Amino acid sequence: PWIEEPDTRAAREADLLRNLATAIVNRRLQRLALADNPPFRAAGFGTGDVFETARQTSLTVNAIDGQWQRGMEAAIAEYRRAMTYGFSEAELAEQLARLRTAYENAVAGAATRTNAAFANAGIALARDGRIPVSPQDQLALFEAVAARATPALVLDALKGHALPLDEALIRYQGRAAPTGGAEALRTVFDTAMAAEVLPQEAAASTAFAYTEFGQPGTVVADSVEPALGIRTLRFANGVMLNLKRTELEQDRVRVALTLDGGSLLDTRESPLATALTGLFASGGLGQHSFDELQSVLAGRTVGASLAADSDSFRIDAATTVRDLELQLHLMAAYLTDPGYRPEAVVRYRNGLDDYFARIEATPRSVLSVREGEILSDNDPRFSLQPKEAYAALDFDVLKAALGDRLGSGAIELALVGDIDEQAAIDLVARTLGALPPREDQFRTYADNRDRSFTADRSRRVLRHGGGADQALVRQVWPTIDDSDAVTVSTLALLRAVVDLEVTETLREKLGKTYSPGVANQQSDVWPGYGTFSVTATVTPDEVEATSAAIRESLAALRAAIGFRELRQRQSPFRLKRRRTPPYILPDARRARPAATQFGRDAPAPARRRADTSAARGAAASGNCRRTR
């Protein structure tokens, strides 16, 4: 049953002990999922309330296709191992370190908490009776618990709260029923619950292996970008550094590393060259597997996931002042000694069947993977490839595309937040600035920057495998790239006006209460390429009426945009958020191009105030006529 418990110090201490134990169990399950030959894709354990009516303990397994039995047996064995033999000092220390860091970070940033944080605390008090407590008091409470926490104590706390799974309700969800049905599920479960389990083998602890990268680099150029107020430096090895100090997030440093390359390395002949970029970090390092890194870096606020943008790779992280050095060590380690360990590819392949099944399940998911081929005439760079092509990928493919860029591609590093500029420069000098010489400019990849918008404007019908009552209508027009600031501003305001007008039209004509999606996307990579689209989720019998309503709305706007619509959509434009670190970071990431988004936006309020409805109407009319 649900336990009604007042919010007291004793209750919070008990919660902390239980949470530590639960986190250890889930860390063990994560370790299995990250193994060379994982028994399941993911698994999770926990106890929670079902509203205010009941309490449940669950063990959830995301099995590999066709391997539900193996996954269930492995997860149950790990759960029972924990309940039978308890935990090690090292496991407890790892979770204490993670929690301590979270509380310490909250204390360090207490003076710059957002309004939303205070509002959420008030809501929790009103809804759940949870008393607001300062970050300092939360840390003190944690330290009091940590001082007396032992493996035996946290295990007792878990056993006293978690419900036994001996007679568990088994729920199976999948594309096909398991062989043997419910009886087979229960038999496997009962057998696993009765099987002998052995104690966990102790894992050897280790320290992070990457702290030296060569002779510290020297700064050869140092200036301040006038429009943005960003300090830009260049090291002798070619690494570029951009610094912007702010006081809006205490003890918080936003880090953005931009590396030459990205999806522009994909070609028509090799459209999947960078497809495994998202697996790069989970391939680990030469000296540490990805799983080992979870323990080695426990309690530290660092990260190094690599992503591919259209014209660059990027590593984004949010760290603290005290962990900035380790963050830079981690980034430099991935640049100089990536692991490319095969277990990451094994996990990726295990999920392919589910991925291809999911993308057929809803209208929106089908469109998301098929729109590129429609708009760009089946250009393989923007088209979903056969599942077999993805299954054939391995790290050798990614290494061939990425390896040269890691070693010599241009790098631009941005640090935004609560930084001491000279200390930050010194840290970069000892890490990225100490690497071998690199290209000092990003490549243009001019031969691969072409993207067309199809001349075939006929209606396309895509089929999905979801509910028969689900449909989606999208109308798309070509526009232009984002090289002209006035056009960018014009289309941004046009998008807002169209959103207002189409929403009202659909509600009046079709009685819909939802809002359609209106999007304006102007490329900063593909010269001359941009799209403007209107999307509405409907039922199949509403497709024709919805399409007609959208066309009528746009026809009315071509005639003239009224003063009311213009004023309604001018007012929401604000640049205040541009002063906050998350919004400064994209501009600091690439501060050297002549025109950044921040620089273009600076005069935007004046442009918007100077606009008249007639001028906007003419602009909107011109754009819509060109893009029909």
C-alpha cells in the first residue's frame, strides 16, 4: 500500500539511504548493458508510489530482439545478487561521490538559481507537502547521512522499503508474443528467482590516465570581438579559444569544442560515413572502457559526447570551475586516444530492429526520416538508407572519416560562464594548446555544399504502421539560406504571423483545439537552401479540409498582413535571454565568422520597430509567391 509519510528530516535521511542502494543496483545493471556481449539493451530497478493509492517495486528489462529470456535471467540474477550479498565499499563510495557533487554544485550556484527553481519548490510544497530547503541545508543533511552510511546500512534501508518480487506481476510488451506465452514467462521468472547466485567480483579501481599532453602551448593572438564582447585567442598550434565571462551562473562553465568536419564528410558515394558519430564517446578511450569511465569520473561534472553538425563535429559540456581542468583533460584524451571499442557497435546493432520498427509506427516518425529524400530528389546524403547498410557499419568506417579530423582538423573552443580568464587560458595551454599543430582554419568543403529543393511539387503520400485514425499534413515551400540578416528577421516574424493565422483558421473551420506547427529553417551550410513549412496532426478524413484551410490562410496573408497580427507577433520577440550563458554559447562557439547569429540579432529590435504592416505584408507576399 501507499505509505503517507510527512516530510521530516528522518524521512529524508531514509530516502537518501534507499536512493544510494537503488543507484548501486542500477549501476550494476548499467555495467551489464555496457558489456562486450550485453544480455539486454538496458534495465532498471526502483520503488515508487502509484499516485496516492499504492506502492510498487519494479525490475524493467529492455531486451534485445529475440533474447527476452536471456535479458530477464541476467537482470533477476543481478537483483538477487544485490539483495543476497549486498554492496561493496567502492560501490557505495561511487554513488556518494555522485550525490555529493550534485549537492555541492547546487550550493555553488545557489545565488543564481532561476525563478523556475523557486516556483517548482513552491509547487512541490503545495502539491506534495515537500518543504523547501536551501541547497546548503540539503548538503548538510547529505553529509550527515554520508558520515554514517555503510554498505550494510544502505542494504537494510533498501530491503525495508522495496517490495519482494517473489510473486511479481509480469508484463511483457513487444512486437510479437514470447514463445510459450505467459506460461513461459512465469517459468523463466520462477527459475531465475530460485537459481543460485554468486557474490560479485570486486572491480579494480583506477585513476584517470590522461593528464599530460606535452609542452604547454603559447598564445600568438589575443583580441576582443567588438560586437559580441568575446575574447578570442589563438595558440601556436592553431587551436582557437573564445572566452566570455558571465556572472549569471555561479560556479558554472559552459564548454563547447567545435572540430572541423561534420556531416559534410558524408558524400553521395558514402552517405553514412559519419553515421556512428553518436557512438564515438561510448567507444571509450585507449586506457579506459566507457563503463570504466563511469566509475573513474564519478562525482565529477564532466562529459564528452561527440555530435555531428552539418559542417562540424562538436563536444558540449557543462562543468564547474573546479572540474574545468578535468573536462579539458577528457576532451583532449578523446582527441588523441579514442578507444573505438567494439561493444558500442554491438549495442547499436542490437537496437536497429527496434529503430526501424519505431520509425514506421507514427505519421510523424515516418515523415521525419523520409522528408529529406522527398525534398532533395533522393539525394542519398539526406535519405534513409536500407537497414542492411546501417547494420554493416562499424568503427572502421567512422575512423576513416573522423581520424584525420581528430588529429589535425581545426579546433575552436568556447568557454562561457564563471571563469577566471587567465586561469582558463593556462588550462587550455596545458591541454588542447599542447597538442601537435593543427589546421588553423575550418575547411570549406565547397564541393559538397550543394543541396537542391525538388522541382517535383506533386503531392506525396507516405504510409505508416500506427493507428488508422492518425494522419499528418505538411506543406513545405523553398525559401533561402540565412546569409541576409533582414531576410532572416522577415521570415522569423512571418513564421510567427502564419502560426497565429493558421491556428485560428483550423480552429474555426475544423473545430480543432491543438496548434499546428509552423517552421522556418534557413540553412547556414547549404547556399540558397531553406524551407518554410506548416504541419497539422489530423485524422485521415480531415486531410483534404486541413490542406485547403492552410492554403486559404496563406492566400489571405499574401493579400495583406494586418496590423493586429503584426503587433501580436512582434511583442514576443525578446533578446534578454541572449545575455544568459546557454544563449551566448552558440555565438561563442564560432565567434570568428564575420556574421554570427548574435551579431545579426543585435539590431533586430530596431528593425522590428521600424517595420510597418505594409512593408511586412509586401515581404510576406513576395516570399509566399516565390515559394508556392
